[in-house]
Amino acid sequence: MSQKENKVEGEGSEALKVLFSVIGMTCSACAGSVEKAINRLPGIREAVVDVLNNRAQVLYNPSLVNEETICETIENVGFQTTVIKDETNERSTQVCKIHINGMTCTSCSSTIESALQAIFGVQKAQVALATEEAEVHHNPKIVSYNTLLQVIEDTGFEAIIISTGEDISKIELKVDGIDTDHTLKMIEKSLQVIPGVQEIVIYPECNKVSISYEPDMAGPRTFISIIESTGSGRFKATIYPREGREARRKAEIKQYYRFFSWSLVFTIPVFLTSMVFMYIPGIRIILDKKLYNMMTAGMLLRWELSTPVQFIIGRRFYIGSYKALRHGSANMDVLIALGTNSAYFYSVYSLFRAAYSRDFKGTDFFETSSMLISFILLGKYLEVLAKGKTSEAIAKLMDLAPETAILLTLDHEGNVLSEQEIDSRLVQKNDVIKIIPGAKVAADGYVLWGESHVNESMITGEAKAVAKRNGDKVIGGTVNENGVLHIKATQVGSESSLSQIVRLVESAQMAKAPVQKFADHISKYFVPVVIMLSFSTWLAWFLAGSFHSYPKYWIPSSMSSFELALQFGISVMVIACPCALGLATPTAVMVGTGVGASQGVLIKGGQALESTHKVNCIMFDKTGTLTVGKPIVVNTQILNNMELREFYKLIAATEVNSEHPLAKALVEYAKKLTEDEEKTVWPEAQDFVSITGNGVKAIVENKEIIVGNKSLMLDQNIAIPVGAEHMLAQAEGMAQTGILVCIDMEVAGVVAISDPLKPGAKNVISILKSMKIRSILVTGDNWGTANAIAKEVGIETVIAEAKPEDKAKIVKDFQASGYTLAMVGDGINDSPALAAADVGMAIGAGTDIAIEAADIVLMKNNLEDVITAIDLSRKTFSRIRLNYIWALGYNLLGIPIAAGTLFPLTGFRLPPWIAGAAMAGSSVSVVCSSLLLKNYKRSQKLDNLDLHEIQIE
């Protein structure tokens, strides 16, 4: 219950400012006694008591004292107190998303993350190397998003805001016709008068107008209309072209392709002059021609060609190194800069020494530096190309939104007056949209007119088209199949189900798996250790050569012992790859969550994936999880002479106020007994009371009606006849729920309700057993029904008559026994248990994807998706392990080989440019390894299930 008014920095820790209501103070003496009592508490920075307004404002250290203690202290003085709820602080935290350019390895992402978390007012910061994005949870009253951008840029990286997390919507319009400051002011003034407009930012250099607004009060069509009516129609406004993650990725791919192409222009001639032309007699004579003393034409040509590669094309490595070292960290850029500079500047030294000496016979390594940079750029190009494919799931989801929509104008009677084709991003709340056969639904809403079938497989994964008629909900991005529909838009833009799914998948790809900490820990020491190893390698080989510790024939004819040692040292420096380690987990998580989303399994990040693969026990709710969730009345026994229709009229009048599935089944059955099913009006129920987990009672037509289970009747001291007891036992034995109906304190009848099992439920439990996963049934239903259901599906452990609040305790009890437990529920009554479990799975959520308690949301109502979620998480973590084995194995094998451990025995040495190519290839191979998850197919055992849909009449 932290109703914080503000956060204040002081003495190295955060202080909270809270306002209390203090009732009963009459004079300044009262205020003084309250103030004195509060100030005696540990951790109190300041206490100010306002006797006139009966308030106390307290500034305190939350690590030493809390609100409850302060309240108790005030009450002990003799005054009544409560914390004042500040409505303006209900949303004290915003989530800001930022795109970051320039990160190369986990060292970069860790540096940025540490810098963001050090900002006062930032609660949490996550930086994802694979997506090149940061997600920052911050208090906007303390730190603005501009400050966050500045901190990232001070760390040495380019930061671009993606979203600020504010409640207001934002749209960007392209306005043609802006030519002077006067026209700018005209447009700004005309927009400012529109109700709901929060902020207007104009970018004259690109004719862009950014408008922040409240969607319930204004919309993009209004803005376009106002702009175009301003200035006698001289302005033309359209939606500004989208620039999302995909556009940035394409720009990055183009940039690396351009750098690599230019590097080849210079590197290929360098390679030819040093490696190929030396073996062609005619050309060799030209290249070996001495221009000045021992300096040859070939050396001078290679210097001229490699210099642009080193300092112009390779400039990004210098910038990256400088920024990293300036903040006390070292990344891959540092290794590349050191390695290429060592080769380049030694070569420059050799060239000048040859020019000033008549007998110097040194070798240049210009080809090493230029080929090294070229291969690394090729590796980065292939890496960003592959990384782009890891986020294809989000791109595919975003492509589901249609480009255009048909907007209808209706009269007061609902007749169509006109229709107009508009950009789908211009759809506003309460618009009526026409959906023709084959077209995509433009927004979330409900059907006003028409009948059709809609293919929702792209959102829910449900293959069969769903029938839609008047009043039925539709989801934006789904495809209308055969009829024309008129729908009313209820959720547009960022509020739509599609946008929520995209945000959930993006958030999942941002969230780090706990196993990522392993790579983050290694990255802190990786580069410094590699630099030390590189120097040690050079020193060891140099000293060994100086003291003639190895035969002279080991040294190639074109080299000296110093040059041989230098090549080994450079090879060690450039073969080490921290990138592969950094990409091992996030790329696999990105692909895994994307594959899950395409199959209707929304996994909320790496933590959920990691926990799910460890699950060895699953707790199932009954209604809506193991069963279809659509109970139907199957039997009725009336114990007095009442007519069936009259009996159900009283039941329906009582139960119509309840949201329970069993209540709905009773009301639906009662409707079928009436003459006019559509226009049924039930008698008024007075003094309605719902007894959670037991039933309901009310006064209907001067009769006291109680509808519920056996426990409720016994609590109300109502005797249950033998006939009713017999029917209850019979219903429970058939896995049905028995409902007792009491009229004026006498049991008048028994109703048996059946909720059929989901297709394949028995086989799913059987498959879980084969996966060595224990299944448990927990339900609020009676023991008889619960045992019958459990026996039918093959579950051995049953817990019945459990109230919602009891389920969380049951979860904790099993966890204490050593189980990693998943809870599968419908996300309504099971929220406490879903939150308490190691993994919470909300099944059959449909479009309700914002279930905060669940770690995994199963969009379809199919039980086999539980197995898909577990199987996918196990496959993803197998891939992560494989990635780590490869990344670590590559470094553990590559570094010793580059250091020359094989050279004494085999004569094999790894030239630096080949070491650089190997380093670039290791990152690409890890990303490609993760991409293999895209070929995931659900368990073959599931394909063998005979899943026929149950039709309920």
C-alpha cells in the first residue's frame, strides 16, 4: 500500500514522502505531540503536522521504518489515522523503451545497464543486446526520458526514443505545404484548440507534426481535417511512414553492407599484392622494385591501400574503443583496435625503417590489418542479417494489421449513408467499419450487422474459422472469410489485442533469462584477460626467440622472431570472441518466444522459459481447464408438485445476478423452457447474496430461494431429504455437479450439471506422465465430482473443495516438498495460485492477454498447449546450452591454437586475418544455431491425439 507522494534523495538512500490523515487534533499541542512521537521513530527525516487540515506529511527512510509503524505511532498518541491516497501518483512508474546503436557485446549492454540503474528515480533497467533496445522503469516525476537518453549518449552510444510509456497516444503526420514560420504557427494554433490535445511538436526540416493526445477525446482524422481546413486548403496531411524495429534493422544491414563493400575495394588489392602476385614473376619484379633504400613499391602500395581501411572504414572500432575505455570497460572493439593497430603500426615502422636502411629485411603486415577489418565487417553484416530473422515473429504480427479500412457513416436508424476507404491507423474509437469477405478486421470491436466466419488462427492459433453474428466480438488482424460484417471499433491503436500481443512478445524478448547472468559475469573479465593472454603470448614467443629456445627453421624465411611473436599475439587478441557468449541466450529466447507466439503460446520472457523447462509437477484447475468450461443441465428432480417452468423461473431470477459458470448454465436452461427465449424477463430478486464457493440466495416473489451445494444447505440448517442425498451421490459418481434448490427453507429439487471433459485431456495427462511430470487436480467442486473427473483423465492426486485463496497455499506446500510447480488455470479465480506457482499458465485466455499473474498465456482453449509450452522451453534451453558449449568451446580451443600451441609439433600457425575470420564466424554460428529453433515442431505424441471438438447443444 505504498501511496508515495515523492521520492527524495538523501544520504545515499531513497526517502519517501507520505501524507497521512490525522483525525481528532484540536490545537497546536495535539500537533506537537504527534510530531514529537513520529520524530522519535528510526529513519524519520522530517515530520510536519498541519492541525488546520488534519494532515501530517512525513519524510522517511523505507529501509528503517514503514507506513504501518508510523500509523500505529500516531494512533498510540490518541488520534485516528489513515494514509491519504494520492490519485495523481497511481501511476508513479512509466516504462520507457529506447533503441541503442553501437553495442557489440555483453560488455556494452552491461555498461549501459549499470549507468541507467545508477540514476536516481530508475527502478529497473534492462538492456537487450540481441534487440538493441533498453526498457527502463522510472518515476517520471524524478527522472525524465530525456535524462535517460543523455545518460546513454554520455556512455558512448546513440539513443533513440521508441516510446515513453505515457497514457496519452501519439501520432505523427506528414504535412505538405509548410514553407514559413507563419504557416507553422497557423497549424500549431489550429491544433491546440482541439480538446484532448496534450502536446504538439513540429519538425519543419521533414514536414513532420507529432501530436500527443487522449484517444477518448480526439483522434487522427480530426487532426488531418483541421490541418487541411487551415490556410484555405493549402496543406495536405497524411500519416507519417512507419519507422519501427524492422526499418532500423534494414538500415543497419545496409550500413554494414556498404562498409564491407568499400573495405573489399581496398583489401582485395592488398591481399593480391601480398599473397598472390608475389608468385607471378613479371608482377613480382615490379612489386619488389626498390624505391628508396630497402622500401619496395609493393610495401608503399599496400600502405596506401590499407590506410583508408584502417582509419576510415575501421573508424567505428576506434570510436567504440574510446567510448568503452572512457567508462572503464573493455569490449570487442578494444580487441579489434589493438589487434589491427599492432599489425598496421608495426608495418608502418617496417616501411620507414626499410626506407632509411640499406640492409633491413623486415616484413609488413598491412594485409593483416585490412583483411582483419574486412572479415569482421563481413561477420557483423551476416550477424545483423541473422539477428533480423530472430525477430521475424514480431514483424509477422505487425504485418497482420491491414493497410486500409472502409469507414461507414450511419444515420440515427443505423442505415448506411456513405462509405470511405481510409488508412487503418486513422480508425478511431466507436467508428463503424465494413469488413468485406477476404479482408482483415481493422480493429477490435463487436459485430453490429451481418453474419460470417472469421479466421482467427493468426492470433489465437485456432485453425477452425469462428462463426460471428450480431454482438459477437472480433479481433483486429483476423481475416473475414465469407460474409459482409459491420463492426463497431472499441479498441484501436495501442489498446488493440494485436498491439498488446506485440508488446508482450517484445517485452518477453527484452527480459533476461537467469542463465544470462553467467555470460554477463564472464564478459566483465573477458577482454582484460584476453589482452593479458595476448601480451603474454607475444612476450613468451619473443623471449623464446631472443634466447634461441627453439630452432631457427621454425621462423618463416620472410619473418624475424619478433614478427613471428607479434603474429601469435595478434592472433590471440582477435580470435577471442565475447560476442558469441553474449548472443547465446538472448537470440535463443527471441526465437523461442517468437515460435511460441506463432503457435498461440505467449511466453513472458527468459525467466518463464527457464522455469518452465524445470517443471516436474503441474496443478490443474477443473472448470474451464480440464473441462470445456460450458456447463449444461443434464438432469432435474423436483421434490414437490411444482411445475418445471415455474421451478426454473425462480432459479433463474436468483442466479441471473451471478457470473458463475454454473449459474449461467441454469439461466440458459431456464430460457429454453420459456416461450420467447430472446425476450425473457425474470421476476425481480431482492436481498441478493452470493456466498463464495457455495451458492446464492435471494427473495423472489416473496419466497426465500437458496441455490447451492450441500455445504450451504447445512450452514443454513436446512434438512436434506434422503431422495436428494441419493441423487447428489448419483450425480457425483457420474462426474456431474449436484445443485440443491431450497424454497422457504425446504429442499424443493436437485439439478445435475455436467461440464464435459476437453477432447484429449486423458491423453495429455498420459503424455505428461511419460515426460515424468506429476499431475494434480485442484478444484472448488465437491470430492465426489473431483474424484470422478480425476479417475476419468488419469490423475492420481486430487484436492477438492478448495477456495481460491486456498489454492495459493496448496501451491506453496508442494513447492516446499521440492517440486518445481506449474499452475494451469483460466486466469479468473486462479490468479493467487498462478502468481504463487513457479510457472503460471493461463489457458483459454483468448484476447485477454493482459493477465498479469500468468507467466505463460495459452491463447487457444486447448490443453495440449501445456505440453507445447513445456516442450518448447526444453528445446530452447537445450539450444542455449549448445550455444554456450560452442561459444566457450570455441574460445577455449581457439585461443591456445592462436597462441601457437600446435606450432612446435605440427608447424601449424593461425594467421591473424584467419583468426579474425574465425572470430566473426563464431558470432554468426551462434545466431544461426538459435535460428534452427524456427524449425520447431510440436511433440509427435500430440499429433497422434484424436481431438474432436465437443458440440454443446
